[in-house]
Amino acid sequence: MVDRILIIDDDERLAAMLGSYLAARGFSVEQRADGRSGLAALEAGDMSAVILDVMLPDMDGFEICRRIRAKSDVPVLMLTARGDDLDRIVGLELGADDYLPKPFNPREVLARLGAILRRTRRPAPGGPEALRFEGLTIDRRTREVRVGGVRRELTGRQFDILLLLAERAGRIQTREQLMEALGADDADSSVDRSIDVHVSRIRNAIEDDPKHPRFVQTVRGAGYVFTPPGTGAGEGSPA
């Protein structure tokens, strides 16, 4: 099956260059130069991932990302020419899976895109398909998270972080360990903040009171640990 990639960027020369690069490596690529036509293309076709520029003529990429996340969990890789860490944080908070500043090397786009697609399709390791912890279910096969039977929305990276913490329940994971396990670039100066943003979103999705979490605990000066209530060391019962 050929992966279909949607590029939404009004820099048509750059988009054409990136599109040609990806097409030569086996992807099917569609390009749109504004937000409205990009959203329409996404609704009309089954896309594997979206490469989304922040600065567009009709609406910014943050608004587009917000609209995408209201309807879909398709992976989103955001691009920006502004090089501002705040842009990265806002994009992650809105549900982007990764973020890359311009100018960029097409090989890095390919590497990050491949990492996103691998994460969202990661086959279940040996063991149960689902982990269950006192009302919280994490399903490896369907990549769904449910609290009290109700599905909660997470991006691909947020699901991976939660699953990784749950699989290592009771063991403290540093931010660097989490980024390394997810195949991300731990040399990024904002790595700590990126993980913190994702964990905050996870807590908002799964915790009754995100300010006093039951599942994902902060270990000051160290990182995070998954400690589900009523399970001692934090090991869930298999499905």
C-alpha cells in the first residue's frame, strides 16, 4: 500500500521540490497552497500524513491543525519559517505529531515522516493486545485509549508515550529516555518542553483531575512514572 502525503504550503516551489523528493521515494503526494483547499483534500482522500506549514494566506497552520484534530487522528508534521520555540509548543499542544523549522533538509523531513508513520503503525509486541488499569484501557492493536469505556483522543506520539510509560509501569522514565525510545531527536534544545506538553495533553485526556493525576506522575528532577492506583508496582492486567 502506497502512503498518501498531503502537503499544505503556499511556497509552491518548496512544496514541489519536497513533493518530488517524496514521490521519488515511493510516496503518493498531493499539494495544496491554502488551508481551505488543504482541508477539503484531506476530507476527500484517505491520507497517511499531512505536512503543514504554519504561515498560509487564508488561515494559519495552527487553526488548520485544530480543525484536523477535531475530526481526525491523521499524523501531522508542522513546518515553520519563524523558528520560534513558542510555535513548536503551540503546535504540539494543538495535536501536531512533530515539528520542523525551515529551512530544512528533505532527508530530515523523510526521516521524521517515516518515524511518525512507523509509530502510528507499530505492531503490538509480544503480550496482551490491551492493558487495563482501573478504568483505563490502552489497546495496542487499535491504538485506542478508553476511560470508563469512553474513547479519549490522543495524537500518535501521545499514545506512544502513554503506552511506553504503561509498559514500563513503576519505572521512572526520563524525558531523554522517552524521546530516544520514540526515535525523536534528543539533541533538540526544547526536548524537555516537548515531552512536558505531550504529558500535559495525556493527563487532560485520561485523568479525572489532571492537576492531581492518578496514572502519570511527575518525579521532580527525574522524569515521569506510570503508577496506576490499586496495582502496587503499576502492572496492568492483560486483556
